[in-house]
Amino acid sequence: MARRHATGAPAHYHLAMLKRLLGMFRGRPVLIPGTDELAEGEARKVDIGDVGAGGTQIVLCRLDGQVYAVDTLCPHEGGRIQPGPLVDGKFVTCPLHNYTFDPRDGSVVRGSCKRAKTYRARERAEGCEVWL
């Protein structure tokens, strides 16, 4: 028997609708409030939408007074770039194989793989806008 949502519609219908709605925001800024509380040299994990239904998980980092956004998916073997203190005060890391990336452009600092995916970020009084 097919799973159904509380509304009575099949569960896959709601999943498809959520993916479609999230897709409408691609290329547009998403406002993430509270970034003024992000300390220099720190990274915080943020879920944008439902990650299990096509949403995106990023880490926001503050480096040299600027906020940068990096996708948590490590390009090496699918590990997750972690929040917390930046390595050497400058870099994000994936603990699966200790790969390290520069959050400003996603370049690999330690390891050998493709760049980490980064997103344009702009801090405003209300929070940080991130373009997915």
C-alpha cells in the first residue's frame, strides 16, 4: 500500500511539490538570519529547505570579517564538511579523510580532489543572503 500524507494525497506527490518549490528559489537569494552572531573563524551548519527532499545543506563561515557559504558535501567521497572552528582560523574541513578547503573559493588546501562547491553570499542588516 502506498504511503499517504496526512492530507490523503500520496507521499510522493508532496515530495515532488516540495522539490518543485525549492527549485523556484535556485538562482535567487535566500535570507539566513542571525549571521551577525557568527564569530570570526567559526563555521555554522545551515539547512535550506528539507535536505532529504532536495534542499541544500551549507556551512556559513566568517573569515576576515566576511561571510562565505560552502556546500557541506565534500567533493572527494561524499563526506560532510563540518561546522565549528575553522582549521588554522581559515579553512573548513571534511573529517572523513581530513581534506581541507578554503571557504572563499572552495580551493583544496589539503588533499587531492575537486574544489568544494561555494555559493555567493552577501551580508545585510537582517542576515546573510545566499544564492543557491
